[in-house]
Amino acid sequence: MPGAFPGRSWVSTGAVNVLSMNSKAVIDMTVKVLEDMKGIDLTVIDIIGKSSIADAMIVVTGTSQRHVRSMAETVRLAAKDANHPPLGVEGGDSSDWVLVDLGDVIVHVMTEEKREFYSLEKLWSVGPGSADADDGESSANVAS
């Protein structure tokens, strides 16, 4: 059956083959779900070469805690329906930030206040070879 499902790859787990989506397919599915749910300022961050934990992060803003929770739950269900269940979901019913771990893609659904405070896009844009990288001076507060 490999090749029968474009955008997906087969992963052998011994005696049984399990259908697994590749990163691009997971990103495409997640972006569609979040756009359909009226997510605000959706951003896909490529973190290949910056971290071994994932290939990409998706950051999106919700208009309220209920909207944040609803978008995260819809992403979880869509991934499950696509035979790519999340590895985990962090953040509760009254959370301003819900993280959905889809393996190679991590989804951050946040309220505007939390997104501005944590600035994940800025955090992940800084690094070796980045235009935003420090010139050697650290601006972080360090306790001694």
C-alpha cells in the first residue's frame, strides 16, 4: 500500500504497518483546520536545524479561552481522524495557551495576551545564521 496515500508515509512497527502522515501533510491539515476555525495570525515556523524535537511549530491566536480550547480540540480530533493521533495535549479548560504535540509538528494555540508575552516567533527566529541573532551582547537578566 505504500504510495497509495499521497502525503503520507508507512512506518513499520514490526508485524503491522501503521499509516503515518509526514510533516508537510500534518502542517497542511492543521493549517486548514485552524483557518476553518477562524484562527488569527496563523504562523508556521520551520525549526529544522534549530531543534531536534520537531520540524515545525504552528502558532495561532484565539479570540478567547473558549476559542483557544475549541481550536486545539478540533486539531486533536482532525489528527486522530487522519490516523495521526497527537502524542499529547497540554493546557486545560481555562487555559490561555494549549499545546498540541503532533510529533514532528507542535501546535501552540494562544490568546493574544499570552502570544504577545511569550513571543514564540521571535524566540525561534534567533539563532546561528539568523538575521535577528545577537551581536554577542546578551539582553537576558541573569541572577547571580
